[in-house]
Amino acid sequence: MNSNALTNTPHRRDWLAETIQIAATTGTATGVASVLGLPSTKAASPSETIRLGVLGSGGRARHLMRSLVKVPGLKIVALADVRDDSIATTKEHLETIAPGSTKELFITRDFREILDKKDIDVVLIGAADHWHAPMTIAACKAGKDVYVEKPLTHDPAEGKALLEAGAASKSIVQVGMQQRSMPHILRAGELIREGRIGKVHKVHLSWNRNQPRFTKDIPKIPISAVDWKGFLGTAPGQDYDPYKMVHWRWFWDFGGGIFTDLMVHWIDVAHGLLNLTEPLSAASQGNFVKAEGIWETPDSVQTLLTYQSGVTAHFEGTFSNARFGAMITFMGTEGSIYCDRGAMQVIPDPGKTIKAEELILGKGRRGADFYDQPDGEMIHILDWVKAVRERKQPSAPLLTGIDAAFAAHMANRSLRENRIVTHKARTPE
């Protein structure tokens, strides 16, 4: 079975039903933990406690820490970041959400010091994109299990080294594509495999926002408070630039713009529900609506990806119009299945007799970035913790992250080279 596929075993169906119920009612860590077979209280002996170090303690890591501190039997014990201000902010945040937890917190600018510590079991990687693969490889070699934010790679060539490091170490690696763990999206996968909407031949994905992100506000962070060379890593040498350091997503040396930051989430869902690997081709367009002269990556993009199965996937993303928001629609010969981060809807085509269905878990407008339910990050983290304890593969292992990132890299290559790019894709197993 292709590791991208989200399978439909009887055990997973039972888990899905229970998780949907919990997500729709409490959504608590202890409730979901009980479904996953984990301890449902924070009580754990020292030998059973999973000790976690955070590598890259920016905003995304702080967001995930709100879930991590609620996980039974897990403790955050170390922080690493090249920015002193980020360490200070994250330490204060951790003390607020888990009072008393920072008394013995190990802090360093150099993430390798955390990897060297034998009493640390697992790491969360929330650094800039260009550090995701190098840190994951180093963590695997150090014998740590890993939860790494997407995109997993910054350069497609990193995929081979990641797979080799994972295989050699047998580390459990979960890529932070939490939509794979959302119960309503798993339900959509069941319906697609059952043939509810016929043969799926087209997928429409979007992440459209209308947000003011284009002011070049230079952060007042002195170079003395930063390990600039540590931030650059393998990126080309360049003068200290605090704007690039803070807004790294929109600069090619450190990120990949909208395709790697946002499309990766939804293209991974398409891969998982349709059992797809890498695309065969990508045709992209991009332009600057408001960010020209501020960002290197376009602030409005779209791409058309084709796959071996005949499926085509069209993604659009912008920061200057919020139509459709963040969503994916699977288009079949009998109808469509719509998903956002809080809902799933089966929509019959006119004149077709398939059964309509919906599963609405999150309140608010459709296509929002976030919903109150389901708590996808919590479910995804708990799936990883269960995999760590049982030494089994999690729902988003290395290969899924590599394939999702590869689709984004193909889209960016087409964009930057202004041509259709092709690739000999791996055949799904």
C-alpha cells in the first residue's frame, strides 16, 4: 500500500466513529487520548514520561505547545532558537499555559545541544522551512523521534537523505499536516473509496485570504541578539536582514511562498484520499498584487498539477481576495465532496441520485483558516505520541511529507522557470 493512502480498515473505521463523536462534543486531549489507547490522565512515572525538546520556538511552535502541554505523559523540557527574543517570548508563553514548567527548562541557541542530551526522547521542529530536513535528519541520527512542521523539504534533493536517516534510525517521524488526522476528512476518504461521487477526476484546492501582510515593518532585533549564521544554515551567505529572518516564508532562500506554506496542506489531503504520489506535471502562474518590492515570492498564485491516475488538481492562493477561503473539493462523475477544516459535504450533481451527506464540526463561515472543532493539531499530535509509544508509523510519515512538498516544489519550479515542468512519478503501490 502506498504510504500516502489513508486506509479504511475496520479498526480505523471504529477509531473514526469515536473520534468524530469526541471532536463534536468535547474535543479534549484526554477524550481523544482514550480513543487512541493512551493514558487519559497526566499521571505518568518518570520512566514513562516522554521528554520533548523544541527546535525553533517561533509562532508555530508556540501554537502547537498549547496542545503539547495537555498531552498525558509528555513534558516540554528544552527550547532552542537562534533568536533571543523568540526564546524569551516562548518561555513566557510556556509558563502561562503550563505554570511552573519552565523552572528546569534547558535553553540554547544551538539545537544540536538538545540532540546531544540523552534524557530527551523526542523533538518538535518549528524552525524556518530550510531547516526542516537538516534538523529532522540530525534528530533521527541522534535517535530522537520527530514531529516536524510542513513543508518537510526545502529542496527536493533532501528527500533521499530523509528516507535513509529514517530507515537507519527507525525514528518515528510525523509531518505536521494535521488535516490527515481530522475525522471529517477521513470520512470524506471513506466516501470516495466507496464510490459515492463516482470516479474522481478533478480536484479544486484553494487558500485565499484578504489580509494586510505587505508593510515592510523592519523588526528592531539587534544582530547581537541573534545567531545569524545559525539561522542561515545552508542558505547562501548574506548580510543580516531582520525582516527576512522574521518573514522568511516569502523569500526563496528560506521558504517557498504560498505553494509550500499553504498548498502543501490540501495537496496532501488529495494525495491521501486518492492514493496519489508525486505529480507528473505542473503549470503555474503567479503575480504580485500588493507585495512587489517587499516579498520575493508572489502574493497571488495558481497551479495545475496532473497525476498518473488521470486526476488533475488546480490550486489557487492569494492574500488579496478571500473567495473560497481554505478548502478542497473532490469532483467526481456523480457529484462532489467539499471539505474545509471544519466540515465535509457531499453535493450530488444535478440529475444524479447519490445521497447527500454532511458532517459539520466547526462553527463559523466555510473556508476559514481555523475552527473551534475539530482540534486537528491535538488529534495529530496524539496520533504521533501513540506511534512513538507503540513504535508504529504515524498517519503522516516521511514519504507523505516528501511527496506533498515535492508537488509544491514542482509548482514553484514551473512558476520561476515560466514553463510546464514534468516528472516521472513513482507508481502507487
